[in-house]
Amino acid sequence: MQEPNIKIGVLSNKEIRFDLYGEFSSSSFEKKLSGRFSVQLIDEKLVLYQDSKELISVKELIFTPYDIETESFLLYDVVIGKDFHWERKEKQRFRGSLHIIIEGNNLTAINILPLEEYLVSVISSEMSPNSSPELLKAHAVVSRSWLLAQLEKQKIVKNKKSVKEIITDDEITRWYDREDHTNYDFCADDHCQRYQGVTKIINENALRAIESTNGLVLLYNNLICDTRYSKCCGGMTEAFENVWELEKHPYLEPSFDYKFELDGLDYDLTNNKHAERWINTNPHAYCNTSNQRVLSQILVDFDRPTNDFFRWSVKYTQDELSHLIGNKSKIDFGEIVDLIPIERGYSGRITRLKIVGTKRTLIIGKELEIRRMLSKSHLYSSAFYVEKENIENNIPKNFTIHGAGWGHGVGLCQIGAALMGEKGYNFDEILVHYFHNAKIQKIY
């Protein structure tokens, strides 16, 4: 297998503004291009301007650098954290080619570059490049494996939708995954993998991690593993089928996030009582850390204010919760009487939750749908139980949600892996800990 080039959809807007640094070629021009440009969609064509002067009107544009190592381009108003509480716009710099196309009523900017070059940015965007070398190498293998597994899936399953749902009178079950994009391979936001070009590359550590693991992936039964990762598992990782489609992956089975299981704990967290007891404990786990050196490796920029990810709580009044659920679901539940876990995964994450209101009762799932329903943005995780307080005429006036972990909990636990790297574990030991039954192999 040869290293592939990949296409990343970075920005969609009515107008795209960008700077070309260095020398770029384009089939639409004989001369070399550099400087500040903008593109607008006018009469179903791309109209390219430089310094307010119209240069050309075409169906698409491709700008190719003469040297990918020294030339780059800057995009303005790139949206990051779309639909998350920290959504914002940034200027971002990229290596590789810039492809601008028409998609519906918008223009889309696509970055085309070699896979390994892309991974340098992913590793730097997902975490600090000042992380331990073994963590960076482990995450390089995970990101590469996930990327190549998705490319293989695209060949088999065309036009996969990001949202799948089962709706009945009594239940709404939705799960969310990466959507297959028609005109490019991946988007640049967390819905695929966080990618911010070379904006976040501040030293050579990420580059060394990519170079030292070049072509290494995780395999199971000679197939590239669909590797997943989240911020903090909360002490126990989750199984793939409890978050996404009902398909078992032997390398994505639940495991305790420590070198051995602790005495005195019941690890059947599918049981509500055991799950509540688990959430109320503070067990030894790799991801149970307040070490700021470790946390700074994972919680970059907008994540840094977060400190209560391992065990956390959220309080709501009756009015706050009923309005929140009503706005998110577009269903009038009336006042909220109870939130009852119907099914839990192996990590204690709720996969089916019954919402009992004075006007309507409904079961919802899976974990991300539950998290979205109970927060203005996203609840940290669905591993929680609910404490009802100040109950009058069977109606609680206050609710406290006590929870564990941050994210879906499947596969690599980023904070746990960061602590393992800090403690001296090699990258292959980190991978084997989180991906059982998988083997590491070089494929190009």
C-alpha cells in the first residue's frame, strides 16, 4: 500500500478569503500566484479577486504549491467547534493544495495533502505537541488507523449518513457518527478529526511522532481497526456497540483503566445500583488525575478551564430542566417527574433513558442523544445518575446529575493515555491496554 493523498473539507461559506504564501500554480493561470485573494459565488461561478480586482470566473479553482514544505495558504473565518459550546472562528494556515468548489449555495475550501502530513496537524490539534513522545506516537497510530479504516468503509458503504435513528411512539433512538462527504474525505472539525492545518504546530515533537510511526496501524483479522478515542473514560472504557451501530469489535471491548482491577468494587456497571456506587467512588485509574502537566497535554486552548471531568455534577431547577428538554426534543413533557436509566453500557453510560413528564413519557437513546438532551451543548457523558430533591406532589423542584467521564468512552482514553506516557509506558503498551486483541503492523 502507498501513502494516499486525502481531501479535507475545511470551510463552507458564501465568500472565501485566503492568502497564498510562496508560489502556487493553477491551471487557470500561466503565472505563479501569491498574495491575498477572495472568491465569491456569482451566477453559479467562482469569481476570483485579488486586491478587489476581478481575475477570472470559473467553475472550480485549484492552487498547488511548488514546494509543500515551504509554501502554505491561510484561510480566514474557519469555524471550529461547530455546534459545541466553544464554537468560534479562526484564521488557519495549511500546507498542500487548496481546492475551491461550489456546494449548493456555498463555496467549499478543500485542503488536499498526503496522509502523513495531515496526521502531523491532527496530533497537534488534538493535544499539545509538548506531550510525552510515547503518547504522541500512540495517538499517531490511533488517528492513522481510524482514518484508513474510514477510507476503506467508504469503498463498501456509499453515502453513509451521520445520524441513524429508530423512532416509535414510545422511543427515539439516535446515534451519531462521521458522515460520508460527497466531495471530500473528511471534515476538519471534531465530527471527523480535529484538524487545524499547521496553525497549531509549535515544535518538532508531533513531526517526530509521525515519522517514527510512519505507516503503522492497528489490525484485527488483517483488517485495519476502526480505532476510537475520547477525552476521559471515567475509569472504565465502553463497548463500540453501545455507542454506535450494533456491531461488536473485539478490539473495542470494555476494560478497567488501570494496570489491574481493584478489590472491593463491583464492575458490573450495567446494574443501576452498581453504577451509582461506581460514580460515587474515586477509584485509582489512569485518567483519574489532577496532574496539570498531564492535563495540559490533552486539554488544549478551549478545553483548559475544565477540571471536573473524572467525576462531576450538574444542577437544574425544575423550570430549567423542563425547558431544556422541551427545547431540545421539541416535545412538551410538562413538568419532569423522573429520569430513569433503562439500559446501561459496560462503563455505566446510559444507552436508554426514560424521561417521565406530567404530559408525556418517552425513552431516548443512545448516549450522545441523551447528552444532548440534558445540556445546552453536551453533557460530559451519559455515565450518570439523577438525584431528585425538594419533591412536592410527586414533582421534584431540583435535580442534580452526578456523572463520570468525558465523552463516549470507547477505545483510547486520552487523559489515561497521557498519564501512561508520563509514567514511562511505551506507545505499544498504551495501545495494547486500550485496544485488546489488536496487533501493530506497518502497511506502507
